[in-house]
Amino acid sequence: MLRIPISCSEFYEKYFEKQHRYAPSVIDGRIFTWDELDDLLFSLDPKKQDDMKIMLEGRVSMEEYSSKYQDLNEIRYKVMSDKLGEILESGATMVINRLDLKSKKIAMICQSLSDLYSLKTVANGYFALGGVGAFGKHWDTHDVFAIQLLGKKRWRVFGSTFPLPLEHQTSSYVKDTCPEVAVFDGILNAGDLLYVPRGWWHEVAPMANEPSFHLAIGAHTAKLLDYLIWVANDLLPMQELARTSAIGQERSLHQFASLVAKTLSDFNIYSRFCGEIELMKNDCEIFDIKSIVR
């Protein structure tokens, strides 16, 4: 499905967590249509935090673009087309979360990236008619593969000022530290891809009078800190020294540090950890009802 001109070995050697990469025309620009976006909107529940949000100088209240209705014994909410249109025309951006769980096509795109680079991938979608974008200059705490599906959008990428941030280490309070000079400033057209390493500042700007819909595919990986936590939770409790009270054990600290270091550096243990991480990769189940219809 994807035609990415970067092999797995080249990706990890040159780009992963090191450098951005722009790749034009990695997918057919006609693979996704406005009608398919309409179908997605029809199924969304605006009350669910993990379904969608509207951004315009912060998050727009759900009441601004939805209405409630009686559905049997339950009160539900639905997106109102006219209200949504007004907000989007005023410069807002609509974010649809976890599209990999809502669209077979997008799930397959994520699967292709997961298979190629052995990463867990999930996708959010961003739709805008113009405006200034959803989040301004920021960094993400995961790697991002941006794929333009409809229309076009301007991306500016800046270097990192805080390398390899963890999930809680966001850019929210340090926006004034973003570098002034972009290392990439270009237009993504339908079918283009841009890889942005985690921790790299970037800014995404819709273009005037240019309806746009792009995917931000997040790539999630285990960190060495996760390996340490896994060892501490799964293996060290079997060691009597690790279960010893920490109080008054100054003389045992070196011995305990040696135990931890020996365990962490055991390649067989590391391989077990990597095997568990491998199970987190995408496993998209594609249905073919026609094959079972008689």
C-alpha cells in the first residue's frame, strides 16, 4: 500500500530519532475520499474524548458543534453538520482520534508502517479549511509519520531542544525555546509523507481556501527506561537481595547495583523483553465477508 523509499535498515541507521525525512508520493493521492470522511463523521460520538475534538485557540466545547437526542433509554450526542461547518470556516481544526480503529484503509496504512519498521503505529486525522492549525509550534513525545490524504498543508520542522522526551515531557511550557530557523519548510500534497522524530519541534499550517485532511501516524516504541522497569517488576523480585529492606543497607548498595547491571546486560533477558515488545506491533484483522457468503 505504501511506497516508502527508505528500507528498515536505512531508516534506523539514518533517521529514527535522528533526522526528519520528506518522501513525496508514497501512496496514491486518491486512496481516500471526502465521502469516506463523511462516513467517519456520521459514526463519531462527540461526547467520547477518544473520538474527536475541535481546536480553535484551545479546545472548543462540544456543545458548540453537537446536539443531544433521546435514543431509546439513553441520551446521546451527534455532530451537527451546519454547526461544524461554521466553526471550521472560522479557522478551526477537527481532530479525529484513533482512525486506525475506525477505518479499514487507515488501519492498513498503519499496518504497512508497522510491518516495515517494526513499530506500533496509531493514527489521528486532522481536517481544516484554513486557519492557523491546531497546536502551534510543539514537539510530540512519539515519532510521527505525517501522510497527506486530501488537499495540501504547509509543514515547518525545527531541530530538537530537548532530545527524546518521554510521554510526560511535553513542550507546553517551553514554547519560547523553539529554534527560529526551520530545517524543513515545505508543502505536503496528497500522497506525500513527512517523518518527524520525537522531540523535534514542528508547526502545521492549513493553507487559505485549501480544504485539507492529513494523518498523523504516531510510532510508539519501548525505551531503555521501560526495559529497566520491566526487569525491576518481572525479574528482580525473584532475587533475595532485591527484596531486602533498603534501610541501613549502605554497604549492600554496590552489590545491589552489580546485580541490576548484570541482569540488565544479560542478552538473553534483553531478547525476552524485545520478544514481548514485538507482540505490541499492529495486527490488523481484515474481513472478507464475501468469502463466507453462500
